[in-house]
Amino acid sequence: MIQQFADWLVYTVFGLDTNTHLGVALNFFVYDSLKVVLLLFAISIVMGVVNAYFPIERLRNFLTTRKLYGLQYLFAAVFGAITPFCSCSSIPLFIGFVKGGIPLGVTFAFLITSPLVNEVAVAMFAGTFGFKVTAIYVVSGIVLGTLGGFLLGKLNLERFLSEWVIKIQQMSSAEQVEWELDHKTFLQRLPTIVADAWKIVRGVLAYVSIGIGIGAAMHGYVPEGFFTTYLGGEHWYAVPLAVVLAVPMYSNAAGIVPVIEVFVAKGVGLGTALAFMMSVVGLSLPEATLLKKVMTMRLIGIFFGTVALMIILLGWLFNVFL
């Protein structure tokens, strides 16, 4: 329905042609803006309910006091893999985890894996490249999230969260006490949950619009053969270049699978194509603009740099062994 509305608005009301760069870019912007905002709002409501009723204190104590030997990062990565969210719609869950006091490394494990692996992309990948390559892709995405979360967790990066998130954390402690003493029914609490969800959406709305606008411009104006021209062959720099070129793009894993199929068909190495895909969905510039609301620029740089390095290493390994 969102796509139909975007088509009607751009191509019927505005009268733009489906073959023009402006038409394609504006259609992408309208569709993704509506989709992401609705997802942000819905997920924020869900996380509001979870934070209100779920014993988050018990989970935090479990993760911080028990010796789990790194399994907490694996659990978070697997949870990210089974949630069908893109990078932008994963942010409310990230905020919910941080708000609940979940260790930052664990939240990063989720944030890395969630956009990389989802069931739609896996199904499309299996139909395009076969089950062997699909299994390698899924396992590598989970491993990337697990190792990335573990490494980032060891750096004690909490001090680089934005002041906005720190205020949310401080408010959360007081709110939790109030909610525990409050005996209102769910329906009585729902208006407050919805209002808080809208505050989160309103707080990041500008960043969402800017990020999707950048992605729309890239989607509409970059020539189709641009990437295959520079990423083909077996040059060592193909994988790092793929990662760099992917950052300004914006798409979910399912949306980029057909593009990867074209890349491979035109001679781009599978490892290079996978590195491009992982960078588009996990390191996009729109995601960075949205993360600016919850992280300082230094933390965004550390996060992007760590994940980019791991994606490059995976791409080189795939090109050698696949």
C-alpha cells in the first residue's frame, strides 16, 4: 500500500515520468520515508511495552554478573538475524536496549546483525546463489555481529553516547520505579507509551529525512553500470572500494539482493559483491545520520571503522575461497 501511494503521488499527482532520475529518486524518498517512520513508530511502541513490563533489571543483571563466555553477543546477533528490520528501523530497539541498561557491546551485536540478515533476504539469496552460499552469508553475518559486538564491548564506549541517550537512561530509572508502583491497566498506560514512542520518532525524524534523501539521490541518479565498471576483476582494492562506494547507498538486504545478482553476472567477485551488500545495509550514510542522534561522531567512527574492517576481511576471504 505504501508503494502504491508513492507511485500515485509521484507519477499521477506530480506527473513525473517513471523513467526520469527525479521521478525514481522522489518515489524512493516518499516510499522509504513513510515505511521507516511507520516502522520507527511501531517498534518504539513495542519497545515501550517491553520496557514497561519486561523485567529488564533482571536481564541486565544476568548479562553483567554471569560468566557467559561471550555467548551474550552471540544471542544478540542471532536475535538481530531473526528480526526483519533495516538499519534505520533497528535504532529504536538499540535505544530500548541502551535505555534498559543492556551492555553496549551486546546492543552493538544486535545492531550489526539485524540489517544484514533477515528471512526475506535469505529466501531470495537461496533462490539466486544456492543454499551453500546462503549458509555462508548467514553464518558470516552472525559471526560479524558477534565479533563486532565483543570487540566494541571491550572498548568501554558508553562515555561516547549522546547526551540525549544519557538523559533517556536517567529518566528511565525514575520512570521504572513509578511504573512498578503504578497499578494501571495496559489500556490506561497505552496513551503514555504511544506519546513516548512519538517523542522518539520526532527526535530522530530530521535525521531520517536527511539520510533517506541522500539514499534517494544515489538511487535515482547513479548510473547502473557505475559500480560494475569499477568493482570488476580480481584487484585487491575491489573489496575496500566496494565498501566505500556502498556507504552513501541505502537499502535493506532484500532490496539489494537483485543488484548483487547483476554484479556477479557482470564479473564482480562474489566476495566483493557480498562486501558491497553488507556495507549498503549495515554501514549506510542514512544510518550514520540517524545514529548521530544517539552517538557522538567519535563513537560512530569507531563503530563504522570496526565493522568496515571486518567486512573487508570477509570479502577478501570470500573471493579466495568461493
